[in-house]
Amino acid sequence: MIKFLDLKAQYDSIRPEIDAAIAGVLDSATFIGGAEVQAFEREFAAYQQAEHCIGVANATDGLEIAIEALGLPPGSEILVPANSFIASSEAVTRAGHRVRFFDAEPDTYLVSAAGIERALTPATRAVIVVHLYGQPAPMDEILALAARHGLRVVEDAAQAHGAEDQGRRVGALGDIGVFSFYPGKNLGAYGDAGAITTNDAALAKRARMIANHGRISKYDHEFEGRNSRLDTLQAAILRVKLRHLDHWVDRRNAVADRYFQVLAGLGDLVLPRHRTNVRHAYHLFVVRTARRETLQAFLKDRGVETGIHYPVALPDLAAYDYLRDGTDYAASALAGQLLSLPMGEHLNPGAADLVAAALREYFAQ
Ligand SMILES: *Cc1c(COP(=O)(O)O)cnc(C)c1O
């Protein structure tokens, strides 16, 4: 059995450290804020090479707060890639703006400057750049285009902890970035958690205030905010896991390297393009085939767990019926062909060989 995700194996590998961290929080009886949250924010900011980090309750809130912190005029148009998780677009609408979907590149599944340029309208004020599957989008060209058109850039780095574009960690390359610590993410909490990163002190201050009731001090509220904080227990757990993250990302890359070696030229299988001069976080290893449904069932029979990210392109969801205007998105057809192979720090490159053997067997039929 080759598992898609194995959080129990991960816990077993670091159990004493995790148990001690949890016990420390219980002993301190500090459950909101405190030293653990501050230390995690400091350590995660350093890890992502960002000047500021604000812990939040989850990345969906984080995206909404980050967008709100930009202070764009209400109803601004914001571009969102059509193949992503709904949080990327939900946050735009919830922050009071209008979503405009556009297609990412067909080989990397990433947003590009050319893609943004094709989708731009005079009303566009910002773009959500998703570092999808853990691979950093080409930030230099995106930031140059954004500067030319006066666009704000929000990085959805929910899948891209530790990823680097041309040697720079993602998250604070654009105006503001957001990370998810949902349990199954590369850096996962034991519940919901997230973080906002930025190099802009004013944005950081505003985001922190929005996430904490618009307050400056305990009962001094400058504006109405909300309650979206990273809790202390999760911060303590994340501090432990952060120490292992680089090793885990390296293990994911070792599995990906092996996939590239053993999966070349199999049937109609299309492998993802790994950009040059990037450190991919390999949250997911996503391949493409016209025979996705039967292949997924075949692999399941052979004990190989897979996933689909995502089965329906965002513009095709019922939630976006109200935006339907006859536009055709490449992402719509793609959604029927994507298949996420087992990937994670719980796997050895040998697992890729077993997956490849099952795939060879399937395509030989
Ligand atoms: C997981 C994810 C989110 C949302 O993260 P939560 O912490 O679960 O709210 C947002 N965007 C992308 C691309 C994700 O994968």
C-alpha cells in the first residue's frame, strides 16, 4: 500500500518533540498568543525570508485578511487562476471584490505574466498568484508586469512552504503572501492554522489588526476587525515541525526526481514541468492523462492511493454560476485529466518505482 498522505508516520517520527511541545503549552496555561506564537512568527518569517509574519486561524482567513489589508476600492477586479482551491477566489469575494478567472500555463500549472496580461481589464487591481502544487510561479516577470499595470500581487503560498524562485523564498516576493498549515500541507498543524507574510510594515500592521479585532491594545479598537488568530498549541507544534521542514522538502524532491526518471514516455502520461532555478516544495506531483478515471481505479486496485487537484475548475463550480459569461477555460478540460500521485516525506524514492511499475502495467494493457 502506497499512501497518499501519512500523518501518523510523521507524528511517530517526531513524537517526543511534539509531546514535549504540547505539554509545555498545557503547563504554561497560555492558549491564545504568548511566547510560542511570537517565536513561531519570528522563526517562520526568517524561514520564508520575510520581514513580517502574522499567524492566523487558517489560510482562507489569511487570504481574506491580506486582500482586505491592501485597502483596494470596494468591488475591485482581482484575477484568480481557474485551477486552484476555492479559498483563492472565495477570499476575493468575501473581502468585497470581484473575481475574474484566468488560465495558468498548461505545463507548469502556474500563473505567468503572459497569462495575466491576456486576462487584464482596465478594472483589474490585483492578482492572486498561486504557487500551485508547491512550485513557485515566475515572480520576476509577474512583478514586472504588475508594476507596469499598477497591480497588487497576493501570493497564495498555501502549498509552497520552503519553495524558492531564483534563490528567494516565496511569500513576501509580492505585496503579501499567505501560507496554510492545514494538517495535510507540507507544514501542517494539528488543526487549522495559517500565516501571512510580507516585507511591508504598514501592510503587516494592518493585517495583524484585522486578524485581532482591529485592536491596538486590549480594549482599544481602531476599527472593526475579526477574530482570526493562530492558537498557542498550534504554534508550539508548528515550531517543532518547522525544524524538520527542509529535510521533508528534500525528501519530497527525491521522490519527484525519481518520478521524472521512471515515468518518462509512459502511454499518454504528461509529467509536470519543473521550472529551472527553483526549489519546488512538491506538495503534489500532478500528472495528466486522458484515461484518468480508469487509471485511478487501476492504481487503487494495486494499492496506490492518488488524489485529484482539482476535479472541477473554479469557474465551473456552482458557487460561480453568477460569473458565467461563456468564457472557455483550458482549466475546465484539464480538470478531467489531472491525477496527483503519492507524494510526501513518508515516501522513499523506491515508492516511485512501485508506482511506475503499476503505471507501466496499466499502459501495457
Ligand atoms: C489549502 C489551501 C488554501 C486554504 O488553506 P486553509 O488553511 O485550509 O484555509 C488556500 N489555497 C490553496 C492553494 C490551498 O491549497
